Amino acid sequence: MAMRIYNSLTQQKEPFEPLVPGRVGMYVCGPTVYKPSHIGHAVGPIIFDAFKRYLRRKGYQVTWVVNITDVDDKLIAEAAAQGCRVDELARRVTEGYLAALQALNVTGIDHMPRASEHIPEIIDICRRLIDRGAAYVSGGDVYFDVTADEDYGKLSHRRAEDQLAGLRELTGQEKRHAGDFALWKAAKPDEPPEVQFDSPWGKGRPGWHIECTAMSVRYLGESFDIHGGGMDLIFPHHENEIAQSETCFGRPFAKYWMHNGLTRFNTKKISKSDPQMARLMEQLVLSRLLEKYSGELLRFFVLATHYRRPIDFSDEEMAARQKGLESFYRLFERAARISGRDPYAGGETLEQAGPAAAAGFEAFAEACANHQRRFFEQMDDDFNTGGAIGVLFELATTINRFMDEQRAETTSDQRVRRLASAAVQTLRELGGILGLFERPPARPAAAVDALVGELMELLIAVRAEARKTRQFALSDMIRDRLAGHGIRLEDRPEGTVWRREG
Ligand SMILES: [Zn+2]
């Protein structure tokens, strides 16, 4: 089956055919680096990283660009609030973002350009738009004239007149039409020097939309294959990117527009200005979440939902996904016991083992091949990672059942061990397309602490039981051995408590 993806531009699923056969250029709008990234900022990178892996698996050569918006009103305001330079704030927040991407196994980004490093390209596009009569200078600002783009509104499926009517109240006097947007903003007297760039129209800085046009064209060309981003960017950001790009270069901008659903935090009742919201967002900062949950779990959580659907984030949802992920880990541990080898070190897959290895176990091999085929069908159908993960669960169940039936742990039949191990490697290979199961599970400190706590409760309960039945040698052994690990038990009227010494 050929791959189909939903194109926001045409509002339907279309066969995926890149402009140049075998090569794919993909641009995804990145963060505005003024405050620490939260879980919502990780969704796009995780989805498109997995998408790139899948395209590569299908044989495409992919160039993926994610920009960093490091010049913006929000950065200027935040730097002023913190009493630091804008570029210093941007550097600090960007570092945190990159560290989070690494923890989430987002490895496929080829270029991560900063807006501040592409000012000449931005000025050049502004100049060309002015020359074409599609942009005009007004008091040191440069505005794009939306009436210059005949099909303005084609992505958001709104007519330009609706926009003009809707926005008229908000307009400043310096614009010709209410819907016109700034390509270049003149420097204000109180703005710091690091955000004041020289231009033919005086000192100033770029508008947000033009940054993405300049950086996508610089790395992918005037026309490229895929433009991605969150659904909240369709209007006005992406609409404006299309308008200025196609008017400037006279050719179609991105062929496919892919928009991911937004993250919901189960906080419909909390308004953005409510202090509760600020506290909640604090907890959803990626660096904090990564202390609590592994990067693999966060990645698994995001990919378990179809990318166009909203993602509901909550600790309960995460706990449920953790259980799902653990079932795969248990299968890999079982494979290690059966084969005596570390499954994360790789090994032959079912395909590599070949049909001869499955002789006598054809039904199992056939079932695995079916799951594999269905995995690719799900991925080909608008990149349905949630469906594909569902198939991985089924494959894991099939493998576990085979191991049970063949008594894989104790059998002397080496063919069973080889086949079971190969099936596990096939599962790992499919997971790898989603960026999962590449290395042994990392347990964040908080999760380890929780497990230690549960095990201690268990030991304390066993010791109490031993004392109740007067097995004092056993209860003393538990206490002494724990002391050997630096853990002291204290018997109190309300029960036994434990603490670490030193
Ligand atoms: Zn953008």
C-alpha cells in the first residue's frame, strides 16, 4: 500500500509523492525560547522524529529543519523581567530544550537555525516583496499587503474578507488593511541593542512569520515537501508564511501541511491568567517531567495517540502508559533469559533467520509476519502510530504465547530459542521505527525511589508476619541484612518505619 498523509491544505488524505523522487524536505516550526519548554513543545519533535524515521525506513533521504525563534516580543519582555540579555536568555532556554530532545530520543533534526542568524535572508525577502508591490514601508515597519495574495486564506479555509472584517477593530493606524502583518518591526527606543539589527528601513527586527519563510527556503528551497507544526499555528502563522513565500518566489511553498493536535492538561476550568495555571505549567516543564518519567515513556505516551488528535496529559494517563511499556520490557527480559544474550545488543530478526529457521513453527512465523504487515499498513495510513503501537502489543502477546506453549525457558530445542529471540528482534526493529526499545529502560530516580518504597513495605510486612509466628531468626535476619545496606528499621507503636542511615 502506498503511503497516504492528511494534507491540511486540501483537507484530505493524499498519496505521498515528494517533489523530487526519493528525497524529502521537512520543516517544523520550533519553539520561541523565552521560557522553559513544557510537554506541549515535545509533541511536534517526537511525532516528526518518528515520521522521519519511518520515511527513512521507506528509503527516502530526508532533510529535517526545526527553527529556533530567538528574537521576539516575548523574549524581550522576559529578559527585561529577569534582568538579563535577550541572547543570554535564548541561549539558556535553547540548551534546556536540546537536553530534553536528547532525553526524548529526538535525534533526526538536521538543521536547527536561529532567527537571529538569518537576518540578511529575511531582509532580502522583505526587499523582494516591496519590489513586487506586495509589501510596504510604514514608519520603519514593513508590512505584507494581504490583498496582494489572491488566494490568501487557502490553508485556514477562511476568506480574506472575513479576516479583514474580523480584525478591523484591532488595527493600528499605520497599516493599509486590517489583515496586513509585519515582516519587519522598527526598533523601539527602550529595546536592548542585541535585538536591533541594521536594515534599509532603519534599526529593527524581523516579524515572526517571515523567520520561518527565510529559514525553510534557506535549507530546503523555495518549494519543499512537508511543513509541520501544531494546529494552533494554522492561522495566522502558517497562512502568512504561505502568502509571503508564494508571493515572493512565485511558486508553491510546501506541498503537504501536517498539523499535530494540541496537548490538553485536564484543566478546562482554569483560565490562563489564574495562578493555578502557572503552577500547573511549572509541573509540566519538560526538565521536571523527565525527573519523574523516562524519556521513552513520554515518547511512547505521545505516539500512542494519533498525531492529529489532542493529547490528554495527566499522571493517570502516564501511569496507564507505563504499564503498557513495562509489558514490552518484561518480554525483553524474558528474551534475555531464554537466549542468554542482551536483546538490546541486537541480533537476527525473523527475516534474517529466514524461513528454514521457522520449519515446524510455520503458524507462529505466519502470525508474526501478519502483525508486521499490519504495522506498516497503520503507518502508511496517515502515520497512525497509535494503531501501529496497538499492533506491537498484539505481536508481543503472540510471542509470549509461543514462549509459553513451547516452554521456551526450559526446552532443549534450540530452534525454539532461536525463533523466539528472532521474533523479539523483529518487534524491537519495528519499535525502533518509532524511536522505541533502542536501549535498556532508564528508570528516573523518582521511579526507583517509588519501587524501593514499595519493596521496603513488603519486607516490613514479611518481618511482621515472621514475628507474629515467632520466627525470630527470620525477622532478625531481615533487620540485620537491611542494616548491612544502610537501612535502619524502627519499631514504633504505630508500626515499623524505615530510614536510610548517613
Ligand atoms: Zn513557523
